[in-house]
Amino acid sequence: MILGGAPTVERDPYGTIRAVFVSAATGLGLQNLREAIAQRLLATRHTWATTDAAVRTDLAA
């Protein structure tokens, strides 16, 4: 939640989203939050798909 500030997305030095600030009163920043969630889920999905493929390759060997 933001108090008197602008909605923001905080990232670490590697570009990973660490925090998203939105306004509970006005809803400002909700689109940023949706995009951050989608980005995180896509990254997680990619990681799981890569891990799953590697495990299947190891099992087949």
C-alpha cells in the first residue's frame, strides 16, 4: 500500500521484482501488480518446464 506516493515496482540489481506498491484507496498500481504476478508466474513456469525436461532426460539415460 502506498501513502501519498506513486505506485511503483521495486526490482533488485538483477531485475527481479521484489515489491509492488499499490493504492488501496484508488487502485492505482493494480496493473503493475498484475504484470508483476504474470511475469513471476511465467518465470516460475519456465523454470519448472526446464527442470522437468532435464529430469526426464536423466531418467531416460
